[in-house]
Amino acid sequence: MIVGRKIEQEKLLEAKHSEYSQFIAVYGRRRVGKTFLIRETFDYTFTFQHTGLAKGKTSVQLENFRQSLIEAGYDNCPHPNTWLDAFNLLKIVIKESKDVKKVIFIDELPWLDTPKSDFMMALEHFWNGWATARKDILLIVCGSATSWIISKIIHNHGGLHNRLTGRILLQPFSLSECEEYAESLGLTMSREQILENYMIMGGIPYYWSFMSRSLSQIQNIDAIFFAKDGQLRNEFSQLYASLFKKEEPYIAIVTALAQKKVGLTRSEIIESTGLRGNGGLTRKLSELEECGFIRKYSTPGKKAKDALYQLIDNYTIFYFRFIQSNVEGDEHFWQASLDAQFHRVWEGLAFERVVLQHIPQVKKALGISGMLSNAYSWRYQPDSNDAKGAQIDLVIDRRDKVINLCEMKYTSDTEYVITKDEDAKLRNKRAAYREQTKTKKAIHLTMITPNGVKRNSYWNDIQSEVTLDDLFQ
């Protein structure tokens, strides 16, 4: 059973029933469910389907392609010597097919583009010179090597420039989709446990699939990430290596960003990593952003060069905070660290990231889903050491002349209590924002917490609340 993905399925089926031939690229981070989506949508039935081989030489890739042609019904398929030969053989399969729409699915497409193989030239010729002259072809390409898909297919400057008729960036599950997926797996979890799981794994279905019904949520984390045979113990290196052909600079960027909660400017990234500040860095940052590992945000009124890049990938943050620091190889590290201060610090940070990944749900809870609004982060760094700075992780600037300054606070099982000191900090943030932005809009303080805010004397200054249940909507 497929969970969610209704919009993506509709887009694929719409392409199948189009009057003309269609070329769709499906991409996204490793293990997000790209192949599963395509197979489920078309009920595992294709005119032709093929999967590239990781690190296979050109000759091996071509022989594997031939085997896929045989499986598609080409019994006496000859051996292709080049990719031009291979695609000419594919044309024969398509011509002989009785399918109304010939659905061609090529998975792990980047692996086919081996050095000096002329694969891209052959693909371009197949699509531009033959497929587009027909009305009955749906070509779907897919791959985890997101940097390749983006540069060679989506932003192609050669023969495939503007040839895509559709693209699907497959996003991780939301909290509500993870809840539905957990139920389909037979997992008994409270929403707080689902939240904590999400803070660790994000909405990556493959990660969630390792959860055992016989273990508690805490035991599962130890078993999956910290046990010697844990399925995701070594996921970090595999994750970035699968997405990027030369992963080292990408890892250097996220490593630098992991050291600073609010993020780094481009110049600070260059200083921290030693990478050159050229177009290559721009492309790497864009790819990391498109894959959902980082986000770029600018403070209104600031120059473009002051934009910040912030690490927001749940698993990557968890890796740097816990897996990497587990130098002694404690297989019960998670259970042992539950009451540690560094664990509580991580909870607050991770909850903020989850909220930033659910801004549509926050807007819905505030009753402004259909209203034009702009969501961003804001910070003020005074020139004088005597003045107080301010950091607001989520600002929602609304068309109805209201601005929500959102404060995210994590508590487990209990309501969040606003203390005298916390009240002073909130007032300072509001005052700093009003003074620095010169806004004349009404400023509403909004608390986003798992279990709501305790009604005390300081609660009266809060205009709105968003709770964990709201994030599941």
C-alpha cells in the first residue's frame, strides 16, 4: 500500500493519458521512495523498465540493458556495442508493443552515464529525434544521484534543454504521513513518539521501515543506529555518496553548517570549508537545498550576500550530534543519553527543524492557509556589544497586516511554562523586530509547542498557539 503521494501519482497518470509523448524526471534524496512511487502508480507494469548498475562499466551497462530488452519481449536481442545501438533496439520493442501508451521506466539513470560512453548523446537523440515524433510514449527517468539529474536532465544546456515535460521532486513524508505509514507497519506509537522519531529520521520511509513492532521507540533507535549490525549505522557516508558523485565538498558544507545553529553566510562557508567561492559552490549549495538538506533564508532589508544557509536535515543533524560522537561504540547509547543535557539541547533544536518543515500546517492552525503570506527567519546582530541581539526562527508576515513571531519550544509530556526571564526575552524579540524593521503591522507572539502553554501570568501576552496535534494536520 502506498502512503500519501496523491499529487505525485496524479501527475504521473496525467502524463500517461496525455495526447502527446511525455518525458518526466523523478528525483529526490536516497530512500525517499522514488522507485516505489513509480512502480505502485503503474501497478508494476511497463512496456520497458531498466535499472542502471552502480559503478558498472559501459560494456556491463549495455549487456544489462540488453537483458532488460529481452525481459520486455525482444527474445533474440543482439548485443549493442554503443548506446545508440541500445536505444535503436529499444525503438523496436516500442514499435512492437500493443500498449496504448508505452511507459518506459529507466531507474538509476545516472549510473548509465559512464565516462566516454556517449550515453547522453544517445538519450538526446532517442528523445528529440524519435520519441517526440510520436504521441504514445511516456519516458520516466529516476535516480538518487540528484546532482546528476539536476545538471544533466533538469538544467541540461544541450539537446535536452527544456525537453522535460514534467519533473517531480519527491519530498519526505510529513508527520501525518509518517503516522499513517507507522500504522501500516503495525507500529503502536503515540504522536510524541512519532515526533521524536521524525526528529531523528525525518520523513524518509526507508528509515521508518526498520522499526520493529516488538521494540519500544527508544529501543528501536538503539537497534537501528547504534547496534553493531544496525541497518543505518553507516548510512551517513552512503547517503551523500549516492546523491553526489564527488561527495566530499558536500559533506564539508554540511559539516560546517552543523557547527552553527543559525547557519552560515556564503563567505563563512568558504572560510570554514576552504572551498572556492565560484559557480561550483553555488551549484553545490543549490543542490543541497533542493534535496532538503539545507535551507537558504534572507532577512528582509539585508543584502543578498548576507543570506544564511542552515542545516535542516533531521538525520544529518542527528548523525553529527550522536552517531559521530559515539566513539566508544555504545550499543545502548540512545537509552543512556536520555537524561543528558546535550540530549535536551538537541531536542529543542530538532523540534525547531520539524516545525520549519511543517509551515503549511502552522499556517492552517493559524487560520491563514488561503492567505498570502511570507515565512522567513530573522535575526538582528547589533554593532555594539552593549545592545541585545535577537533571533526569530520563524516569522510569518501576513497580508492582513499581522506578523506572527513564532517561538518554538520543546517539552516532553508537559505544557511549556513561560517564566519571567523567558517573558523578558520574548518582549525583547518583539521590540527588536519592530524597531529594526520599522513595521507598522500588528505583531502577534505565537508559541509552537508539543503540549501547549501553561496558563500563568505571562501567558496573557501570547496571541496564538500551535500544538503537536496541529502539526499532524
